[in-house]
Amino acid sequence: MDYAVSLWTEKTKLEEIKKLYAPTLTNTEFAIFSEIGKITKLSPYLREIWAVKYGSGPASIFIGRDGYRKVAQEYPEYDWHFSAVVYVNDKFLPNNGEPIHEFSMKEDRGIIYGAFALCKRKNSSKPNYVFVRFNEYNTGKSVWKDKPETMIAKVAEAQVLRATFQGLFAGTYDESEEWATVPNSIKENAIIGESVVVPKTATSPKKPMTPKVKTETITAEVVEEQEAPEEITADQVTMIHALWGDITELKGWDQETSDQKYRENLATAAKVESSKDLSKAKASMYIEYLSKSLDKIGEQADKVLAEKKKVMTPEEAEVFMNS
């Protein structure tokens, strides 16, 4: 049996997936999650597909951009797809579902306006067309801040593939759409753990107070209330999630390795066992630590690339840079 199919059909593997990647899902939600996994043949271990449950709301199922590509391109009716980022100084005109887009040749193309994507099935006379506005999805933080073109293009690409192959992708979201589509009220009541979003208790106040205790003195003074450390914020959660995703990508780790490394890293750098144990102050320091780690990894990758180019002929270097 195909390994990708066996992931979603063998009882022991399903139990492992439920335990590691979907512990908060109800039996019905997990059944839907596994059915989509079976149809798409995507693996949660490779972070091609995953499920997230925000608070007491229904679970959301996410597919990575590469997962959308993989499934669509293996589908018999797939013909081609294309996406591009549109800047305000570009020429962009909708043209009956097939837009005209000309890149501005100016040094400054202006700010990003949005992105569009096209996808054609073999049995269709015209491609599907999707346009998304940048300000609708941009968080201004983390990867959206550092790689805005990549992120808005991913949103457009995921949406057009989902629209073109609804039978395969109905009810799923791309990771780039995650925090843009979740209401603020829900974001404030969920924090990201190692593999899933774990809801906070509904009754947990923002600043828990220690109970009042009477001192053992004649005057029976009451000790002043002392505030517990402030809880981690939704923005900090998103930042940690994005930074670790970038580190995982640069390191080339699979999901299982990434989860293991994350737990080890969290224990060493932040002195906690889980993201849920991070306070606002500790989260701030951990974000700074991850940012520096990411910069260091990037610098090492640049050095390796530079050394690699030194030993290449000009012809080999040109092929390498264009690959």
C-alpha cells in the first residue's frame, strides 16, 4: 500500500497522528481531517497538512502552499498555474478574467498593491483568476515584514488552486491566511504549542492575582496582592511560530525533527517545557533569541553559497544562479 495512503488508513498511524498533531480535535473533526488527508495524500509529519482548533470553535484544516502545488500538479485535469505580485507603479488591468500585467521598469515600483494568480484545468476554456489585496492579509510582522512578496503571492496561489480544485481542497486554508482569517476575539484566547494551537481556559484572567493572605501579626495585616507575570500575547505567539518556521526551512528539518528540536531549544533558551509556559517577558526574550539564531543561520548559508561560487566557472555560476 502507498505509504501516504497508509498514514490515513492504518489504525496505529491514525492514533499517532491524533496524539501528536490533533489532540484537541473531536472525533468528528478528526474524521474530516483524516478524510482530507486520505484524498490529498499529504503528510502531517512533513507539515504538508495540519489541523488547528481555536478555543471551543470548530477545527480549521491547513495545507501548506507546497502541499497545494503537489496535489494539484498530480491531478489528471491540471494544466498550468501562475502567480505574480502587483505593485502600484505596475500596469495592471483586469481583462475578462485574464488580467494584463506589465512590470514597471522604474527602479521604484512603489508599494505592494496585491497579487493575482491563474490556474487552468485541461477541460476548461479559460483559467480561474484570483486577486488578493495586500492590506487585507499583511500582518506587518515576522515573515510578512521580511518577505512580503512571497507571502501575498502564496495567498493568491493557494486561493486559485483551491478554487480550481474544490473537490480536493474544500474547507482548507493556506498557512499564510491563518491569522488573517481568525477573528481577534479568538486569537486572544489561543496560544500555539509545539504542533497545534492549545486553547487557554475561558475563565483565565489576563492578570491572575495571588490570593490575599493574612500575616501572623497582632494587627492581622493583609498582604498586598501581587500580580503574576503577564501572559504571552497573540502577536508574540505568531512571531515565535513564524521565526521557528523559517529556522526549520533553512535547516531542512522534517516536521518530527522540527518538533523535537523546538522542545529542546525551548528548554535550553527559555527554561520552559512548552510554549504555554512562556510569560510575556520570557516570550520577548525568546523572540530576540530566535531572531539572532535565524540571522546567524542565514549568515552561515550565505558563506556556504559564496564559497560554492568561488570554485565554479563563470558558466557554472550563471547556471547555478538561474536555477
